[in-house]
Amino acid sequence: MAGVVAARAGAAQVVLSDYPAAEILAVLWRNVERNVPAALGARVAVEPHLWGDMTTPFAVARAGTFSRVLAADTLWLASQHRSLACSMAHFLTPGADARVFVVAGFHTGRAKLAHFFREVIGEEGLAVDDIFEMDVDGRRREWDPDAAEEPIGERNKWLVVARLKRIS
């Protein structure tokens, strides 16, 4: 879980969010309790968030307050890409150094990922700052949105890693 790693790595404040279902949020809290030392616990919060819904008390209060947004394995549902990008842009601080970090597996197909980076993020005022592919052994290769789909066994070994920024 990216938020737990961020907290353990020294982030001053971390908010883990997920779909607003009690069962899902309970799992997040259990992960925090099991994996974040008590001395760091005050830095970590869990909040419900439905992508694209900026009307909740959490979304209203935290608009533009995060200098880093981490999105891990969030691109598998293409129908929610616009809502996700909307949330990313909503919570990201307006500063030039603010970044969204995205890590997504190719298990759902390269074309879905390419559409997110080529079209969806720009509609929300975001742009790719850096992007590459990495496999389970740490090998990197250039991001190729038009590459042929690999067989499922090979495809499942690769991730796209991206850093997004606000459009200047």
C-alpha cells in the first residue's frame, strides 16, 4: 500500500482513501494499524472518497492540499478514468512542484492505460512529466503506448510508472 510506505518513509501527512464502503475502509485501517508504527500513527488518516465526487466534507476541506498524490493500481476500470483524473487534479496543490505518481499493471491492457495518459489527464489539467515501463525485476524500458499487447503471462510482469504535473 503506497500510503503506508509513504508514512514509513517520512511523509509529514498521509491520507489513504478508497471507495466509501465500510468494509474497504476497515481493511485500510487494519493495514495502517499493522504496518505503521504507533509513533507515526498521528500522521496517517483514512478517508472515504468516491472518485469525481468533490462535494463530500473531505473533498471540500482538502481541495488543493496535497503536494503528492499516489495512485497505485487504479487504472483497471477505464470507465472511471475521468473521475479518477478529476480527483487527482482536485486534491493536488497548485504549485509547480506538485506531482501525481501513478503505477499501474498492464493486466488490463495497454490500450486502456494509453487512453488515460494520452487524453484523460489533459482534460483535467494534468500532463505527463515522466513515464516509463518497468518489470518485476526492475528492468526499465521506454513507454510505448502503441506496442502490441504481449501474451498475458509476459504482460502481467510489467508496469507503467508515470509522474504527472499540472499543465503550465
